[in-house]
Amino acid sequence: MLEPAAAQNVAALVAFTIVFGFIATTLTAHSLAGHVLYTNNGVPLFAFALPIIVLVGGVFCVAEYVRTRRLASASLRWPTAAGRVTRCDVIEEIIEEKSDDDDKSRSSKLQHRYQVDLRYAYRVDKRDFIGTEVDRGGTMISGLREVAEKAAAKYRPGQNVKVYYDPERPGHAVLEPASREGALGPLIGAAVCAVVGGLFLTILIKVGFA
């Protein structure tokens, strides 16, 4: 490993535990009862699992947004080092997606994705590092070449840049710590989960217990 002390994604582990714990509890209840459990109006109890899982996903989307903004605020206070861009280009990735048609024949579709390949060199305490991230959003990937090329045009090889690096992990650095690119993604996901999960759960409660 390169970073043996790197913290794990606790939010993902908690979400995994809650979701599959809920599924395991439901299946155990059915097993103990010897049959599928229903509400008074005949709605199976396991049907409530889906909207609850969606709502839990919304909660963790909010938690991810808070975590991202906290890390972004912390990176504004990181020390800086002089850096130089060594590479900035667009990489095209072609993915073959295969699907089964109704006549049992297989068809494939090529999907193009474009990734900004940015690398910049900097030195901290006489140690050389290579950074690849512009901001806390990670490496930029898009389905449109024009979008990726526009992002890559901001930097050119040989350009001097100011690098913000984590003092506890100097190998982790960004160029734009205050960037809000993609910051609203988790909030949008939380709103979708709240609307879909809440509506579905409300319908099930009215149908099952009315």
C-alpha cells in the first residue's frame, strides 16, 4: 500500500450496514413467522424496505455534502508549495456495453468518456510529489469531449501553479481548494431520494394501513 494509514469511508460502511441490516431483519422476521408478513390491508412488509432504503440514501447524500464542504474549507487553510504542470491532456476511454435482446441475441454499444489527465510536480520538505487533482471533486470525467477540453484548457505544460497540500499527507494536494464544482451533486441526490422515497412510503402507508 502507498497510504497504510488512510482513513476508510465510514459513511459508506454505515450505509451498507444499515441497508443490509434492515434486509436481514425483515428476512429473519419472515423466517420466524413461517410466512410472508403483511399489513392489515395485505401489503407485504418487505415492500416498505425500498422507500426506507432510498430515504437512508438521501441522509447519507446530505452527510457526504457536509463532509465534502468541511474538507474543502479545511483545504483552504492548507500550506502551499510552488508547483509546475507537467501534463494536461484529455484521455478518451471507450467502454463496450453489452445487452441481451428479446430474441436472445447479444448487442453491444460503444460509450465514449473523456477524462482530464492533469499532472503537476511539487516539492515538500525535500520530497518530490506528483498531484493529479484540481479540486476536491477529484478527476474530471465527462461524456462530452468539449467539456473535458474546456477544463483541460485552464492549464498547460510548464505553467507555474500554487499547490495546496495536506500537511498530514503531503502527497494529497489540489490546485483550487475553493472550487464548488459539483458541490451540489449530493444535495440534488438527497432531494431526489427524499421526494421519491417519501412519496413511495406515504403511498404504502396509506394503502397498507388505511
